[in-house]
Amino acid sequence: MRLSLVCATFVAGPLSVLFLAAPAAAQQGGLPPGGARPPAGPPPAAAAPAPAVAGTSVAVIDVAFIFKNHVRFNAQMNDMKRDIEAFDAQMREESLKLQKKQEAMMQFNQASDQFKKADEELAHLKSDFQIRVQAKKREFLEQEARVYYGIYREVEDAVTNFAQRNRIGLVLRYTSDEMKPEDRNSVLQGVNKPVVFQQNLDITSHILNQLNAGATMPPAGGVAPTANPGSTIQPGIQNARPPAPTIPQAQPGRTTTR
């Protein structure tokens, strides 16, 4: 029994010394912990980070269709249309008054002071009428430009966000209108369209649904229905831009010479 204990102590002594010496050797550049020897040669280089993959996908968007079906754009244009119609009615009424004044003036002798006074007054009224019409026309055109500017910036922001989320590197403007052989303007527009062919690249409905979220299209004649999400839009629509505001010109009759 004493011999076995002595042997156990004798064996354990050198083993403990080896285990104690191994960490020290690893710290001094010798064997690493656990006794494994590092491979010969230079240390392995650190793995380079994978380069970011740039977006190379291409998409198309029908901007005219966006404007045609944009809820807030149509609401603002409808408001403008009502303002134009109200001003139009006011100017027509004043134009009729000018005609009546001119008809009444013709009853006077053109050589009389009464005629000259009425003619001078009518000339001032005509001038004032034209100035107000032109000023209001400029006001409507500026208002229209601000509406288009604001909505188009929204479209730009929505397209940018959508493209960045979906790794799209280029978005081209195109038109989904089909050429009509009997319509010269339609043929010219089709011949000059920048995108000749696209397949499943149309993001128009996605952008339109994002811009119209929670809104309802105001009732208006000729407005195309909003496309379903994910569908390919191929309606035959006209240019979304409405005609420029038109204001009637004065028609007071013939001009007399003073």
C-alpha cells in the first residue's frame, strides 16, 4: 500500500509540473495552451470584408398616370378649377356691363361732351378689366405650377425610398399609353417614348398606392381608376396635365375713336 501511494505521488509530481509549465511556455511564445503547436509560416491574413453589392436593377414608372390618379393632386386641381370658374363667371358679368355701357354711349352724339366723357370712362373700365384678367391668369398659372412642383417632389421622394429599399439602381420614366394609328399626336408620342420595352419592371402602382394611402379620389369626370397593387398598368390615358387656365377676354363691342 505504501508503495502504490509513493508511485502515485511520484507520477503526479512531474505531471503537475508539466501542466504548470505549459501556460508559461504559451505566454513566452512557446506552445499554446493545450500543447498544440502553431503551423509554420506567416500568420494568416485577416479576411477582407465582402464588398457591398451596388444596385443594378432597373424599373420604370408612368408619371403621367401617377398625376392622373393622385388623390390630393386631383383635389387641388378641382379646387383651382372651381376658383377659375367663379372668376370666369364674374368676368363675364362685367363684360356684359361693358357692352351695355357701350350700347348706351352710342345714343349720344359723338361730338358731344357727354359722349366723350362716357367714352373716356369706358376706356378706363376696359383697361382695368384687362389688367385684372391678366393678373388673375398669372396667379392661376403660378398656383398650378406650385401644385405640380409639390406633388412631383413627393413622387421623387417615394420613388427614391422604394428604389433604395429594393436595391433598384435606375428608374426610368415611361408611358403606358398605346399608340392610336388614327391619332397623329398619339403616334408621335409613341415613337418618341424613351422606353421601348419593359417586362414586370413597372413600379407605378406601388408608388401610387403609397402616395394615396388613406385617401379617396374626389369625383371627377374622366379620371381613370386606381390600379390594383402589383398589377401591370396598361390603360390608355391622356396626358395628366390639364389645360392651362383660360379666362375670357372682354368683348365690349367696337372701339370708338376719341
